[in-house]
Amino acid sequence: MAAHGGCRCGSQMVDTTAMTRYFLRNRISAVAWSIVFVVSSGLVGFGCDRPGGPKRARADSDSITGKTVRSPVDAARALHRAHLARDYLAVEALIVSDRREATVQMLRATDQLIDAHNAMQTAATERFGKHVYRAFHLGELENNLGVFSKDIEILAQHFTGNAATVTVQVAARVPLLRVPFQKVDGRWCYMPPPTSTESLAALRDLTTEVEQLTASLQAGMTPLAYHDAILDRLLPGMAQVANVTTASETGIRVTDAHEADGEP
């Protein structure tokens, strides 16, 4: 390790101080984008929970399947398990029919980006070491997908006729989230907001950029070229995903949380 904060990766000298600066700037961008992405992707359609909400849901059997969904809580748990298993057919069966295809396409595309990102992180770590790979990181994305997030706790359910909301906590964070469900032919189904074909295309384009960068890393990319690619290709791609979505596509209004509780 050199006194000025550098380390050698093969014949390349890596300035870890500069890498830290890159990391801090790109980390902020990644966090901000992942928050916007939750809305722009259309995977979540709920308001923030507040005190005085419904009672905590009872724990149900861990053997819930698509055929044994008896309540919104059951449906939420089944959705979460199906996504963890990448069982998109099971996910599709638990979504209202007119939004199944688009939502599952968006979910698949999101998972592909997460997989591509993880592969890129592995390649960057192997190429440059842990100081450099953190210059770009989308670790927040896995836990910014509402009911499809990696780490969730399902807390409660509240009914209004054939509609219901399920209160979810993601990664022990607050505010809590409310996920809408609708009873269709006696079955509780997730009701996501509409998705955007433009958002889906931008998401797939970003995944392609990440995959191409991974290939370049594996082929011997230099640290400078790596960080130039992050700034010139990945960050603009992230911005594009967020920018192609309009407010009307989110399916979220400020009154949604109140209406879900039957309040005026």
C-alpha cells in the first residue's frame, strides 16, 4: 500500500482516495435513483402507514401456496415467496388479470438488473479489489420493491368490502407501506398501479450496459475506464429509467392511504 492511498492491481495503480470520492458521489445517486425507481417501476402502489392503523395480522402457516390464499395477508406472503423463488407463474396468478403481464415483465426486468449488477460487482472486486467495486452499488434496489423486496415483514391487513390493504415493513425501515389487494372471484389478488413500456425499455437498456461493462471488466478493463463507464453510461441509464415515468403512471395519489381506511 503506497503512502498516498494507492494500491496495485496488476500493473495498474489504483488511487483509493479517488475511488472513495467516486463511491460517495455515485452512492448518493444510486440511493436517490432507487427511491425514484420504486415509484417509476409501478411495482408498488401504496401510501405511508400512520399510528392508529389496523391490528397486527396473525401469523399464518409457512406452507401458503397460490391455491390456499384465503386472505390479503396470505396473498402478500405468497407473492413474496414466489418472487424469492423466481416463480413468475405463481406471481402472475396472484395479480389482477389486467395488470399481470406488464407487472411481471417489470419484475423480471428488475431481477435481471439485480443479477447483472451482482455479476458486475463480482467482476470488479476480482479485478480491482473491494475499494474500487463500491464506486457503483445498487444494493438498495433489492429492498425497494414493496411486497417483492428481499427482506419484509407483513404486519397487518385492513378490509373495505372487496378491497384491502396489507401493511408491510421493508428491511426494518419506516415509514411502513400499504399494499393494495382486491377480491376477484373469491380470490385476493395484488392490484399494482399501471406500468410504463418506456420504463421497461429503459430498464432493459441499463441492464445491457451493466452486462457489457462486466464483460469489459473480465477482459481486463482499467480502473479509469471502469469509472468513466460508470459516469458516462450507467448513471445516465439510471436517470433515464427515472425520467421516462410521469406522475400519472405511478398510480399513487396523496389521498390513497386515507381512502384505504375508509376515511373521507
